[in-house]
Amino acid sequence: MPTPASICLLRTSAIGDVTHVVPLVRTLQAAWPQTRLTWIVGKLERKLVGDLPEVNFVTFDKGAGFAGMRAVGDALKGQRFDALLQMQVALRSNLLSLFIKADQRIGYDKARAKDGHRLVVNQRIPARTGEHVLDAMGSFCEPLGLKQTQVRWDIPIPDEAHAWAAEQLPGEQPTLLVSPTSSHVLRNWRPERYAAVMDHAATRGWRVVLVGGPSELERRLADAVIAACRHAPLDLTGKDTLKKMMAMLVRAPMLLTPDSGPMHMANTVGCKVLGLHAASNPNRSGPYSDRRWCVDKYDEASLKYLGKPASEIPWGSKIERPGVMDLIPVDEVIDRFEACAAHLGLA
């Protein structure tokens, strides 16, 4: 198969998912350094990955509706790609892909396609089940004749972000970062349970730092967590940026979080993740490199809410039901904290 001159990647969101695309970009660059890569990405997500070298980014403003799609079309006017990697199956993304001209239009297999996806692609990735989202993204190079055999991120972090993180987290005291909020609210744990784990870490000599974005949901949950704490954490909610968060994750050995973007950001820099999983399957969407420190109640949730074990429900099913995260007890999270601390030599 000849080396493609140009490839367009379409994955606009969300934060966790765009981190899963970065290793694919690295795979393509390593195999075909002369191939021009263009990535259609969301406004927020571009703030995290938009400085990857040798990639032309085109921002899609999903809030602008059809005008946002037309703006992408205008930015690509006159361009035709050898291949489009259509890595998002939502209706909006399928419509957006119609503004991109490409000979090969590679999409998901039939089982994972929806919302008219089959109408906008002419090739499909191999049909597989039981794989992590990152591996599914990586398989988009297979119809081009490549295989992703290494996973590398190296997302750039500016010096000023490192300097800011050093000011917030000075010295050698081990830091537990706590990012309590997923945009999927039914994935969020109870404030008093976060507080119990945070208080435990504080009594063990750890610096505990609450982090999150500027949204009202994140501020409200952060306030509830702080109110339940006996040992006040350092509250940086709404004060960082995505790059500053990455820099903090470089300095912090551990992050406590539900299935969310920060979980995958942490994984890219080797920060260990105390992941809270009941609504989602950690083997599909948990921290890719190391899931030993996650608390996994997904099978229990499947039995309780769906009446069958996780092995009998479709791969990737989300069990986002009221109360599902209550299946995760505080003592099991503290156990994972202690085990991870011991592994890191910080017990």
C-alpha cells in the first residue's frame, strides 16, 4: 500500500478520548513522517493537544451548530485527503464528516456504528470486542496497512505550567490530587466518601489537593466535599488550565477520580489513578496503562441493575443509574490508596 500523502483525523471530544488518539498520531508520524496530518478537534480539547508537533489542527465549535460545521468546511476548502479516520460515531460528527473530502473514509465496524455512521464511511476497522477505547482508536491505522504496537503520548507541557505547578505543590511531600467530578453526573461519588478518603490521606502525611474546572457543577461538588472534610484540602478548583493540570499530575504520584478526562490525562504522564468504577467498565475506559489501583464494581452493578453479569451485556455498556456509585465503599478505596502508596514507596 502506498504511503498516504495526507490523513485527516476526526475526533472532536471528549478530553479522555482525545488522549486516546495521541498514540495513533505518534504511530502515523513514526511510520510516515512525510504524511501531512490534520486533526479536527473540539475547542476545549485543542487546549490540551493542540500543540502536538507536525499536526495541523482545525477547531470545531460544536456550540455553533451547523455554522461550526461550515467553518470547518471553509478551513479545509480545496483540500482532499487520502484518508479520513472518522473516529466519532455521534450524529453531529457524522454530519461534520460530510464537509471533509477524502478517498478512503475509515469508520467503525457495524457493531459500533450508529447515527448514520455507515453512510459516511467506505471502509471499516476490524470488528473486535473486549478492547480498551485506546486500542480501538489505534486500530484505525490498520486499514492503511499499519498496526499500532507502541503507545506513546508525550503531550507537550509548557514551562510556565510546570512553574505554576511547582508553586502550588512545593517540596517533596507526596500529593493526592482529587478530581471528584465527571460530566456524567451519575458517575460521581458522594462528597462525604471523597472526604473520608482525603482525611485518611491527610492523616498519613499526604498533601491533599482538590482540583476541577470552573463549571457550576464542579464548584458545587467541591464545596460539598470540603464541607465534609475534617482536614481542609488545598482547593484549586477552577484555578488551573488543562496544561497546568498536566503539570500537577507530573508532580503528584496519585489521583483519585471517577471515570473522567483527568483519569486519562493522569495516565499519559504516569500518575497512578485511584479510579472509581461502577457505572463504566474499567477494562474498556479505565486508565490504560495501570488499572491495579482502581476499585471495580462494574460487574456488581450489572448484576444489580441489569440482572446479569457484565460478561453477558454488550461491551461498553454504561450502567449510569441513580445510586450505582454507592456500590463503591470507602474502605476499599482506602485499601487501594494504601496499596498504591506502598507500591510507590510512600506508605
